[in-house]
Amino acid sequence: MAGGKCRGTKLKLFSGKQARLNRLIMKLLKSSKTPLTKFEIYKIINGMKGCRHFA
């Protein structure tokens, strides 16, 4: 079998109205040294300038 390069799977997570918020949450989780709770993520996003309408 000849295999080509994998292009990945298109996730529903990164499409639609909440795509910007989902990307922001994924970046927060990736950059965090420790696991974050839902409330901690909420506080971080709510404190960011320009992102208050998400929370």
C-alpha cells in the first residue's frame, strides 16, 4: 500500500461561531504548566482585553 502524507482531520471544534474562543482555550491549555479548571479559564479570558464578550 502506498501511503500519502496525512493531512489530518478537520475538527468541528475549530469551525463555526465559537472557533475563536476554542482556539484561545486550546492555546491557554497548551501554554499552562498545570491543568486549569473551567473557572480558572473563565477568569483568564474574562481578564483579557477584547475577549470579555466570550465569557
